[in-house]
Amino acid sequence: MSENSFDEKAATWDDDPGHVERATEVARAIRGTLALDPSVRMLEYGAGTGLVSQALRNTVGPITMADSSTGMRAVMQEKVAAGAITDARVWDLDLAAAPVDDTDERFDLIVTVLTLHHIDAPGPLLSSFAALLADGGHLAIVDLDEEDGSFHPEGFAGHHGFAHAALTTDLEQAGFTDIAFGPCHEIIRDGRPYPLFLATASLSPAAT
């Protein structure tokens, strides 16, 4: 799906109960895996309309939601303005286009859901996540298990899910440790289930 497609779908994205259910299950899996509290500064990267941030808003502290889609950011801004997501802000951020620049911003948790498989080379993005995490911070990735290419329409240029061993190597090269995978949810498409994993990792002090 192109960025323009996301712009076009943004206004009605939350009308799909499957999107809401997925965000709820992702939040449940993250809460069940990581110790969260109101001191946790969270960045959701590729946040879409902010559904996962909404689901975690009472579990973590200040939230930053980032997306490269203008349409998705507009929906998130509306939610923040309406108080649907409190103590939150919206960033126009595309780390796949350019690595993180010099910033004093640090987060205790970075969450990214179904974003990584759209990125040509995950390694630089994972390194940017490491640069944005505070010492002892955590990364939570939810994405597709490796599949046969049927999840997306013909011509999709991204990854057909991920083999856990290969993603583990990418995470280690970016400086992450304590890498663990677990089942998270599944998406039913054309009657077929596509499992999602939750991968969590900690930032090695050497990476900073």
C-alpha cells in the first residue's frame, strides 16, 4: 500500500472493526510482555490513526505518535484535540527516508506495528530506533510472520513477513539484546489467517 493509499484510507480507517480489534490485541500483548507505568515515554512509529496509542494511553506516560502519511497525522491530531489521546503529540517523521537527526529526544518504549515490512532495508530503521531510545529502553515490533506473498496485492515491493532468525540478526546488529518473539494476533484475509508476532528487545548500553 502506497503512502497516498494510506492518506485516502485515513478518514475511515477506524470504521473497520478489524483495525480496532487488532490494536486492542497488540496493546494487550505489549502490556503482558513489558513492564509499563506512567513514567514510560512512548513513541509509536508508523502510528496510523493512533489506535495502538489509544489502547495504551492509560498504561504509559507521554506519547509521541509519528507517521509519514499526512492523512493519518490529521486523524491523530483530531484525536489529540478532542482528548481521545491525552498527553500526546504528533510528529511528521519518516526514518526510512532519512536517519534520525541530532535530537535530545529519548523514549523508554518504541512501538511499531505492521510498518517494518513496508521498509526496504530494516537495518537503518532499527538503528534509528536505537538512537531514539534511552538506556534500558525497549522496542516492541508487531509484524507478519514470513508468508508466501499472498497477503499483499501483486506488485507489493516490501517484505513478505519476517523469519524470526533473520530479524533477530538485524536487531543484534543495531545494538539490541534480550530479543524475544511471541504470538500476538492474526489477520484474516480472504478466509486465510496471517499470524502476527510480537518481538521485544532491549537497548544495549553499547548501542548508545
